[in-house]
Amino acid sequence: MAQVTIHVQPRPYQARIENGLLARAGALLAELLPQSSRVFVVTVSPVRRRWGAKLARSLAAAGFKPQIIQMPDGEMAKELRTIEKLAEKLVRLGADRKAVLIAFGGGVVGDVTGLLASLYMRGVELVQIPSTVLAQVDASVGGKTGVNLGAGKNLLGTFHQPRAVLIDPNLLRTLPNREFRGGLYEALKCGIIGDLDLFLRFEQKRAKILKRDPVELEGVIAQSVKLKAEVVSADEHEGGLRRVLNLGHTIGHALEAETGYRTLRHGEAVAWGLIAATSIALAVGRTDSVTAGRIADAVLGLGRLPELKVNPRKILARLQSDKKTQGGVVHFVLPREIGKVEVAADVPENVVIAVVEKLHRLSRGRMGKLDLSIDDF
């Protein structure tokens, strides 16, 4: 079992990664939680149908009496209305201040349940058991919670660290292929940010990763979690260093919001955002063409991405409401080389517009490779 410690105050916690871990979830939580804890599992229908009984048996065998609460599936459920409805259910089920909420699902379930746990009775315990690649490599670790507004993604949220994160890569066996690939972009992002070996793993072992090889998947997840844990431990509340984890998310979030959270999965939006950030870095001289080409090849090598049909100026306008915009200035995380990024606040608007236009052409197959230079602007 791989174990990664997230060093946050006042209580560090561990992410445990192992194939088959779900069957031992109850026993592991019994070591951390009082036996009298009332456990409430928040999940969605597909996860409950495939894996709910196994988790329930594991919890029951450890002496817990879990109650299952089902929430709507999909990004559209990330709204305050969902939080209110779930909280009302908790009240009806008799949940008190010693309740433990288990987020059992993907990134949406983790974000919503995390926010619910931070608000209910002014804060109750949270456990993350992520069931998607995206949630396992990224969303379940670090304590970020949030819901969306019409103006943008994750604009309402809190920091609420879980008691534990239990990651079972076996859960990915039943994940639809599009969801599976979507999560891999977040892992690839970790490699670009600060783990050359992880990036090389994607370059050299791509076929095995895409075939869901258990050893390769466990390795990818463990390396991604380790990188995120190091960043979060150094900057829990995104005061500085943690901003690097937003690589690909500035334009990615804008693309999601502009398409109404219906056209792009989150990971796909991040994928286009990674290419956008790389294109910007190349255009303004922050990186070189070889590095840009490797990043683009790694992203596009994981599968075809949905076509982009967006107005570049509307994307630019949405960036003004992004959480990373300060004093009206948009901050971009840009790759300098594989394993090293920087935060830039001096990207010209015409560069952003040109890059989004180039993404549109690339998504329609009208552009074989990234071909940007400062001379284009």
C-alpha cells in the first residue's frame, strides 16, 4: 500500500492507495474514528449500483451502521440547492455534530460533500473515497470544496480537510472510457508541474496506462497524490505556491462555464487548458518549441478531445471572474520546462484571444501541431 501524508495543521492526514482497498475501508476507518460514529455515505446512482454494497459490507463488518444518501449525478448538481437538500436529509436522518460524511464518488461528489461537511453543524468529519481518476489523483486531496455559480466554476467554497483519503484504483475498472481519460489529464498536469518521472511515465507507458494496467495506474495515482500533497502541505490555503496546481484551469474553467458545463467534462476542459497555457507560454517566450510540442503530444496522445465552439472574447470576459484574477489582472500558470512552471500576470489580451482561436482550429483538425511564436501577435 502506498501512503502519502498531507502535512496540514492542526491535523495531518493520510491518503492510502492500493488495489482492493475498498474491501478494507471499514477496518481502516475503525482505526481513525470512534466506534460510535454515525456514518453517512453521500454518493450517486452509478457508483452506488456498482460499488455501494461492497462499501456497506466493509463498514458494517467494522461495526458502523452506514446510511446512504444519494445525490444527483453530474456537474449540474454542483450548486447550493444540492447542499441545502442534502443538509435537510441529514437532519431528517438525525445527523448531529459527531456525524461523519463519506464522499463516495467522483470530483463532483467530493466537492459537494466536502462543502456540506464544512457547513453542517458548523463542521463535521469528512472522509474521501474517490471513484474516478480525476478524484483519485486530484480532487480528493487538499481540502478544497465548492459549488458553481452561473458566473463561473467553484466560486463558492471552503477549505475543509478530510480525516482520511482511501483510494482504490480497482474502482476505475468500470469507469466509462471518456471519464477515465478525462482524469488522466489531471495526472499529466502533475507531471508538468513538478514531476518529470511522472511525465516520462505518460510518454513511455501510455499504452499500458490507457489499457488500465493495475500496476501502472497505481503508480500514476500515487505519484500524482504525492506531488499534490507536497504542494498542499507547503501552502494549504493557496496563498502562493499552491496556485501552480491551477495549471490548465484558468482557461479550462472558462471553457466549462461558457459551454454551460454540458459539452466538456472537467478533465477535457483542463486538457484544452493545458494546451492553451502551453501555447501562451510559447507565444510570450516563457518556454521553447520542443517543450511545447512534448506537452501537446502528451495531452493529445490520450485521446481525441471534444470540438470547441466558443467566442474567444467571451472566454476573455469570463477570465475576469476567475478566482485566480486579482485586481482585474488575470494570473496564468505557464510551463517553462517539464517539471517547472511559473505564475504570470503579464499576458496580453490579444495573445489569449489568438490562443483560443488556435484551439478552435486545432479541435476541428485544421492544425496539425502547435505553431505559435511571438511573431504571431
